[in-house]
Amino acid sequence: MSDLFSGYDLAGLHMNNRIVMAPMTRSRAINTVANEQTALYYQQRAGAGLIITEGSQISRQGVGYLFTPGMHSTEQIEGWKKVTAAVHEKEGKIFSQLWHVGRISHVTLQENGAAPVGASNKTAENATAFAYDEHGSPGRIQASQPRALSTEEVEGVVQDFSQAAANALEAGFDGVEIHGANGYLIEQFINAGINTREDRYGGSTLEGRLAFVLEVVDAVVAKIGRQRVGIRVAPFNRIFDMPAFEGEAQTWLELARLLSSRNLAYVHISNRKAIINSPHGKAFLEKFRKAYAGTLILAGEYTKEEGQRDLQEGLTDLVAFGRPFISNPDLVERLKNDWPLTSFDPATFYGGGQEGYTNYTGYEEIADQAAN
């Protein structure tokens, strides 16, 4: 019977348990380069069976938030080498999440104040980037109106993903996760309500709206090998002004089928809780599970009990936890031993220094301090 704490073979990569640390933006990379604090942060959490890093932009064009690390320059690669070495020193496994935010950006983040790019020129209403305000101060700013990528530019972004994957392996990562979720560029192409294009990537047909994501996957696989590639998706996502569209369930199930044929390391669904809480959500996840034959990761406000249940029912192979890992670097041991969890502080999620980042301690250390 599957168990959170049993080992798992992830396309030839041995995981010590079935618990995944989900990707979480922390905005601590002041110069877009991972540093010693980044390395310590991930090393502290190396007890996870697999760590998936915070999103790393594949290009300057792909950035939507200040102080996030990239994967497109020599300096960024060198910075990430510190992180992978630190995690591997503790026998952890780590994938890099590759990210292009598309329209969820702002002109102050783009080279020469250019407009962000997207599948179309539709603005993400009531969606914010972490950018500079009119006084030059960092803050949450309404995303700028994007311009639609040309067909040739889309092809260029595909190559940016491919090169970033190669850069990640050079940096020592065990693999990469393509960020296809949460309303960012790849999902903007998948969503027919946003994708009003009329070229081969056009959203009016099922083939058109899946063309970009499949080209990215195939290019990354060709560059680094299928066993090193995962992808994160968010079916029925509504954040960042993503609308419902006709044929939505069919689109996601067809993508599941097509990804299954590519024998990737995994597919990662990020919004399990929202799906489960929607009408027919459990049935959809069961259909997705049937359509996708490979390793499946589910994330979304899991408790230990829910994770165990979904593993035992065969709904997923691996269970991802996000925010609990922020304040519980030893989360795996805490869950295994039913030790209490330290609560997290949302005020320290993004930006800042050590506080709320690397200053959390393990339960046994807290207990020892209390005893003395």
C-alpha cells in the first residue's frame, strides 16, 4: 500500500519519500541570482523526497516579479550551483521550475520599458505584478497591457525554455519542471478565452491552444531527456483573470493524454483543493488520472490524512506541500512523527531577509531548547 513515507522511483531518480516541496516564490534574489541564503533555505528542506524550486524566469522578458531568480545568465547558473550542491550534500533531490509569466508583468520589469507579451493583447484585469510604482518603490502593481507575440516570437520562447533547461542541468539540477499553471504564459495559450490568435497557436481549436505547450515540452525533452522533465498545470484555474471557456475539460484531458505518450518524469496539478471543491471535481481528477498514465503529483492545501488517502486510493503518486514547508523545514519528520507544525507568517512570504526564510528551526531543536 502506498504511503507518504515510502520511497519512490521517479523515472530512475530515487526519492526517499513521496512528499514533494511545491514551488513557492519567495522574492529574496535581489539581483535575480540565487545566493548563500537561497542555498541554506533549500538545504534545510532537503528531507523532502523532491524539492521543486520557486519559479525561475527563462528570460528577461519572462519576469513578472521583482527579486525572483533567473535561469538565463552565467551569473544565475553559478548562483544555482550553490543551491544544488547544498541540497545534494544532504542527499536531497531538486528540480528547477522554469517560468515565463507572459502578460502578468509590468513595463517597469521589461527591458527598455517594453510592454509585456502574451498569447493576445488582453490585459489581466485586477491582476498584479510585483514591480515598481510611480515613485520607483517595489509594490503590487496592476499588470500592464500586453502585446501579442508574433508566430516567430512564440518559436523563440520555445527555444528560451529549451536553453533554460540546459542551463538548469549545467547548474546541477536533477531535472526541470515547466511552469504551465497559474495563469502564466503557457496557460494563456491553453485558455481559449485569452488566446484569440489566428495562427497555428490559435485558441479556437483544441490543436491550436495545445500547440505551444507541447512544443515547449518536446523542445525541453529533446534538450535534456524525458526522464528529467516534469510540467505543472492548473485545470480550471481562475486566478489572474483566467475565464472559463467552451471545451475546457476536454482540453485538459486531451493534454493529459498527449503528455502521457511522452513518458515524462511527472505531471503536477497545482490546484487540487479548488478542483475537489468544485462540482464534479473529484470525477475530473479521476478522469485525468486515467488519461495520464505516468507519475502524477497533486498539490493544494493537503493535510497528512488527505495525502495518505489520495495515495492509498491511487488518485496520485506523490503529494506536494507548499506553505507548511516555509515554517517547517523538517516537515517530513514532523508529519511522520505527528509532531505539531509551526505556523507560517504571510507577512514574510515575499521579500525581506532571513526572517521568515531561513530562521525557522526543526521540531527537535525547538524541543531541546525548551528542555534546557
